[in-house]
Amino acid sequence: MATSVRNNFMPQSLISNLQQVLISRNDAVEEGKKIHEQPPTPAGAHCSGPGAADADVEEKDCSYTKPVVLVTNGEGIESPGLTFLVQALLHDARFDIHVCAPQSDRSVSGHSVTTRETLAACSVEISGATAFQVTGTPADCVSLALSGALFSWSKPVLVISGVNRGSSCGHNMFYSGAVAGAREALICGVPSLCISFNWKKDVSCESDLKDAVDVSLPLIHAALRDIEKGTFPKNCCLNIEIPSSPLTNKGFKVTRQSLWRSSLSWQAVSANRHPSVGGHFMSNQQSLGIKLAQLSRDASAAGAARRLNSQRKNVEIESVGVAGKFSSQQTVKKYFRLEFVEKEQENVDEDLDYRALEDGFVAITPLSLNPNNWFETQSSVSNWLAVVLANEQ
């Protein structure tokens, strides 16, 4: 809330002296009339005081509050897509940028939220923005940011999730942590955009993410403008998919969510390749961990007794081969790793997200919390985009 500083430009004693001089003048009455005939101060202009045109300019400047934009993503706060997006928004200088993103890559976390655990939010230095990294999912980040517990403001005007590397078309939307961040904002009643780049392995490069940001900026500006005007489509978030060649895209197209999805491939792996959640941390301290574990086992008489009396045996199976028969007292442990395998789809309707994206269009898919209003939502987004494109020409 802006703080009024009315009558703070001059000491009260000086103001009283000036008033006495005005009263003693012969034209005091006329001056009083002129003062009363001046138009009232516009609403929202909290800074006031005596002065000429320069002072009026200062009054307008100090009463202006930049719209707040919250940025998150699924790949972590250090990802290049988020960095390029934040830099572009800061360069525009029309927005107050806040960032709340996962500390590490949570791009396939879906709409999971963290309960029964304590999350840590640590400030991050991003020149020109207020930024925090959170040890949680994208949905956690947006929920925490909008709760008012982390930032001093109550709600931003827009939440942007991205720019994320990899398509979120079709059923991949359900896996996507980036889409979940935008959806969480919608659940909290804040307009949101999710921006993803159709990354092609061995073809795409990091500079393509910057081009994807440039392509999406007109939509971001139009959304912010129309949110302020009240004409932005309500009760939906926009999933924006940028094609693999951003600068040569064929234009914007409002699409429907397809049934396309990546194939899930589970591969059996050996124990030393097990990609556990804490694997990256423990791999750096493996030697120390082994020594501490050995010391703990040797020093614990109770633990040794339990091991001697236990009849259970842990058997680790590191391949998919036949492991043989085991008694009910034995435990079998196997290790697997999930990989997403891209696959092509043929005979897909042109108005579906996957087909439009592969054809080189920027696919804009409205996501609604109420599936019964889907046709109304798509029509509203189509009409809004038509007006945006007409204004750009």
C-alpha cells in the first residue's frame, strides 16, 4: 500500500508564514478562488506539495506501482530457460519480478505437494528481482509464494512457469511439474502461463531457449495488459508450446489437448547405478558414508546381536535374469530406472497440440479446472488471441 507524504515537503512553520503573507495581500480572495477552481488531485496520486510541472511529474512517478509477476519452473532455479525469461522481463522494466522455483530439477514431479516435511526457502541473488529457491516441487513453490508467507505482497497479477526444456503436450501435461506450477496458480485464483520449448535431442541448443522467450514475450505483454483491463480469459491457464525452430514459427494457434504421450521405458540397472533421490549428494561422500556405517555397525553390540539372531537374508538382484527360488525369510531387492522415450504419432488432427507443435506453430492450449466449460474456454481464448494478433499487425 502506498504511503501518503502529503504536506511533508516544507516545515509547518514555513507553511504558516506563507499563509500569513497570502492573507495580507490585497488579492488574497482572488488567489483563494484560483486555488479552489483547480481540478482535484487524481485518485492514487499520494505525493503532493507546492511546485511546478516537475513536481507534478514526480507525484505521478512516486504513485506508480509496477505490476508483480511471479516466475517459477520445473527444471530448477538455475536452468537457462528461467534465466532468459527473467532477464527479458527485467529488461522490459515494466514489471516487479519475483522468482520462486525449485532448488533442483523437478520437471517430472506432476502436481505433487510436500506434506509432513519441512521445506527450506533460500534467497538467491538475481539482480533486479526478488528470488528464492525452495526444496520442493513447482506446485510447492507457487503455493508457498501465493500464501503470503514468503513475499510481502498478497498476489501477483500473473504467474509464468518456464521456459522449460521439453514438450508438455498431451498426457505429458499430467507428468509436467511446469504445468503443475501454472495450474496451482489457477487453483489459487491467479492467471497463469506455462511456456515450454520443444527441445530436440542433438539438434536444439541453449540459444534456442532465448529465442523461445522472445517469441513468447508478445503473449506475456498482451496477457498483462488485458488482465489489467479485465479482458483476459478467465478460469483457465494457457499452456504455450514453442516449436523447435522458434524464430521460424508459422504463427500462433489455439489447440486442444491431445492423447499423445511419451513411452515409459523401465530398465533394470545394477545397484551402483541406482539413481536414488539422494544419490547425487551421497556419491560425493560415498567413502565417508561407508566408513561411518562400518564404524556404527562395529560399535553397536545390540546391532551385532540382532544380526546374529536374524534369519533374514537380503539378496540384491542386479539384472532381469531368473533369480531362482527364495524362502519366505529372504528379501529380494531390484533396481530400475525410468526413461521417457519420444514417439511419433500419425493421423493426428491439426487442431491438437502435438500436431500443431510438430508442424511449426506456437501451440496455445487452454487448461481449465472445469472440464464442462471446455468449449466455452477454448472459444474465449480463441477470441482473445484473435484480438491480440489484430492489434499486433
